Amino acid sequence: MSSHIDVPSGEVTRDGDAGTADAPARPSDRGAATRGALLAAARDVFCESGFAQAAVTDIVARAGASVGSLYHHFNGKADLYLTLFEEFQVGQQERTRKAINAVREAGETDPMRQFLAGARAYLDGCLEERDVSRLFISGDGPPGFDRVMRQRLGKWARRSAALFHTADDGGVDEALVVVLTGAMAGAVSEISLMDDEDAARRLADEIMAIVGTITNPRTGQR
């Protein structure tokens, strides 16, 4: 069965892990391939029809699998949705981590600049996968998904707070963190729901330019 939503599922891939052409696929390989095919099919069906209207029969038909195989790997439609959400978030976290590490390695020490690099990477991920980002922002998810989203925003805020931790007194610019994470959450929602991709990219650029003018009250830097 799939893992709990709060546990990063690094094993989840869209393509699965098929066997090589030179040897028969092992049972574990076939299982991974089926699981990957089900996730890829669920992604397509959810993005096309929304969660509420998506049918399990449509998902298994597109995956070339059976209803039994779906319930072997997942608890049902909601579990598929939550696993896709976790997969997307793991990718977004990796984008953010790489962006922040890159500016750090380039010599950037200001936490505001580090935050902006990570936030830009997160927005770029939403732009690159707008269909999936829109799916999770649309409000058409399984019961309780709004709580999962709030938990994710809370984790994002805590990671941001870690960037703004001050070595001298151990304090955190809590008001700054609230403003920045709130602004970025709104940005993610707006660009994900826009129909025009070019307009969404322009809006992302404009939002980042505005956020970049916010001054860090602890350091006076921006």
C-alpha cells in the first residue's frame, strides 16, 4: 500500500521501474511499473476531469491495469491523489533546495536573497507543471485535503523561518516570514489558475520583482 501523506515518497515515479529488454521483469519490477502507470494515468485523468468527476475505471483503463491492481497498490482514488500531491511537493522541495544551495555557493549570505531564489524556483516548478499545480489549487480534492495544504504551508513557513534565524539572539523575523510565505502562497494560487501561460509567467516575474523590494528589518537588506 502507499505511504502516509506526511512521509516523503521518494520511491514514487511516473514511469515506474520496468525490467530490461534482455530479461523477464521480476515481480517487484512489474509491480513498480504498474504502480507508476497507475500514477501517470491518475495524473492525466485528474487533470482532465478533476478529482470528483474522475472514475477509477477510467484510470485503470488508461493505465492498462485492473481495478484489483489499483487497490493492491493504493487505498483508492483519494490515495492516488494524495500520492501525486506528495510526489509534486518532493520535486518542488528539491527545486527549492538546489536554488538556495546555488546562491549560497555563489557567496550569497543574505537570507532574503536566499529566500527569493528558493521562492522563484518554486514558482518556476508551478509554471512547468501548471496542470498538476492547478489540480491541487482548484479546491477539487478529496475530503480533508485543505488540511493537508495547510500543513504544507506550515512546513514551508518553518523552512523559511530557518533561513531568517538570527545567530545573535536566536530570534526569527516572524512577521517577515508571515508576509513572505503569504505572498508566495497567493502567487502560487494565481499563476496556477491562469489559463494563459505567457500571462502567468509575466505575473510571476512581476510578483517576484515586488517581493524582492521587501526589506529584511533585521539587516536592512533586501
